Amino acid sequence: MAPNPALVKHSEEFRKELFELAPGVFTAVGYGASNAHMLVGEEGNVVIDTTDSTKAAENILALFKEKSKAPIETIIYTHSHRDHISGATVMSGGRDIEIMAHAKFSSDIVNIDESRPAPNAAIMARTKRQFGIGLSFPDERVNMGLGPGDRPTEGIGAGHIPPNKRISEDRVTISRCGLDLDLVHAPGETPDHMMVWLKDQEILFCADNFYPIFPNLYAIRGTPYRDFDAWADSLDVMIDLEPAILVSGHGRPIFGKEEIRATLEDYRDAIRYIIAEAAAGMNAGKGLEELAGEIKLPDHLASKSFLQEFYGKVSWSVKAYVVGTLGWFDGNPTNLNRLPPKEEAAKSVKLAGGADKVLTSAQEALAEDDSQWAMELADRLIVLGDFVPAATGVKLAAMRKMADLEINATARNYYLLYAKELEAGT
Ligand SMILES: [Zn+2]
């Protein structure tokens, strides 16, 4: 088996390139998990986003310095995700400069309120699995879905500086280093998203409210509900600006008003389609798993290159929307008090004729490439403590088969790192 060829090909989206989008407007793609941008001003420069590590920021800063030796006077964070804010110490060069973000800036990773019992260990373990930190490149970790598989990992998360200038307006024009910038609050992947709009050049830095991959409406590292409606509304705001160049937080820029409009409309329609279908399904009394299995994008959207599920995933999004709107209960009274896993496993294994029969079925399912069922059967044995080494072997093999079928990088990484952890007994 080998990684899904479509996922391997997707790595091209993150090949290293420094774009000059207009005179003095630069975007570095492929050097870190996210893009970083520089606007050359009169006696200083503005940087938008700083990537995920100090090493990536150093590499990008070296490129930026080839274009302008002037100091960076202002850093703008488009939002609080760690992959955009972790190279600020490098970009600032140790100087006390302006670090700007929206007033709602508050990361779900950074700045976790220590006084609350946030499930930090769970989030960190799941984040490692989602991004495949600890997997080999390129055999195991092909890419991150939204970034290159070989991004530097030295100083990951290390170079964050908290913002010292918070923007509370929905839209405001500021002047920095002789440059006029419009800052536009546009909640989407996070509530604190703030886009940068260069009106004269018609260039929009939209951060992660668009990237040329199916939107990550739910992240398996564990995220609270992302507001689907607000994200779709923000895409309307982006369409209304009529950008000639669209620069996202991940992947390559898009050029041309017509192409950008059509792309953003499809992106918005994909989100709205999921909202509408999930809502209709809930109204029809359908539950989480049923809807996740049923709802597919229509062909005219599913066929678009920028809606492929390398990062976000339609089925996970459907579940997130259902849970985010109605909560975990699907309306079926059977599910008000479901049996705990161990009790359910004991009853179903008994029904199947015993643990040995379940193990045989799990091994047969694995041999027939029915990997999901193999895992579900193996889990029942593992939770009961029956034939644990053999059942674990089935689960490991099934996860690795699932990983190679996946085009979703986060799922692939998750299966493979979880398998490694299980094998190592950690
Ligand atoms: Zn990002």
C-alpha cells in the first residue's frame, strides 16, 4: 500500500515560492505551515502573519530582507491560530513593535485559561496526531492538508508575542509605513478573523476564511463549534470586495476577478449546502451518523479542485453542524441512555457467539478490506480485555489501510500516529 496519490499530488500546492503580487507586496508560500506576507512601506514594512515556527519565520525573513532591508514596524495577526502567530519574535527582530489583532483575538491553543479545567492534554495529543508530528516524511506524513509535509519544526509555537494593539471596529482604514490598509473583521474559521484589504491594488489577504481545500468546519484535534453561518456570511463580504488577487493563509494566491468571484461563491455555497441539508435532515428526524453518511456535495461543487477534502471533510462538517445546533442528542429515545462501551461490547460479543468468533470476524473483515468494521469489532474485544494482542493487531493493520485510502491528510496522520502510539504502548 502507498499513500493516496491525490494526497501526494496535493503537496504541489505548497511548493516553496515567494510571490510578488504587486510592487512591494510579497507572499511566501510553502516555507511553513501557513503563509506569511510582507508589504513594503516608506521607511518600514508591515508583515501579515508569521507562520508556525521560529525556524520558518527565519527562512521567510531572509527572503523578505532580499526584497527590503527596512525594519518591520507592524505585524498583523489575521487570527489567533498557532500556525499564524508563532514567528513574531523573529519578524520583530527583538524590537518592541506594534502587534495588531482583532479585539476578539483569543486562541483555542494559546492563552488557554489555566484556571479552567480545559482538556489541554487531550487537545495537545490530538493536535500532534492531526498534523502527524512524530511521523516520518514523506512516507508517513505526506503533507498537512493545508501545508507542506516538510515544514520546519524547530521552534514550533515558540515565537508568539501577544498583540499590543487590538482592533474593535468591523472595518477600519489604518495607515502604516505610508500604506493604507483596510482591516475587515470577518468571522469564519475563528471568530477573531481579521482580513487585510489593499483597496488600491485590490488584493485581499483573507487568512483562513478561504484556502483552496474544503473548509475545516471541524478540526479533529478538538475544536468548539465553528459558526457555519458567520463563515458563509464572511464569504459574501469577501465577494463584495471584488478582489483581483486573493491571498489565503494556506496555498497559492488566486488571480483574476472572475475566477475569484466564482471560487468564493462555490466555497460559500458548499458551506450553505451543508447547513441546508443538515437542517433538513434534522427536521426529518435523522441523527448524526445517518446524516454524515448521507450528505454529499452536489457534483458541480464536489468536482471543484478547491473543495477537495484534503483538510476539512464533508462528513465531519455535517456532524459538527448537527452537534453545534442541536447538541449530541439525535431525538431517538434509544439514544438518551446508551449502554456504555464495555456493556455494549459484552452483550454484542455474547450475541455473536463469543470473543473467538468476534476475533475471526474482525480478521475476515480486515482481509476483505472492510477496515472500519474490523476496527469496530476489534474495539469491542479490546474494551473487554479479550484477545487483546490479536485484536490490537487487527486494529493497527486496519488503521494503516484506512490511512492509505484517505485523501484527508489529517485523518491519515491521525490513523498513523495513533497506530504508532498504540504499538509503542503509549
Ligand atoms: Zn491557518
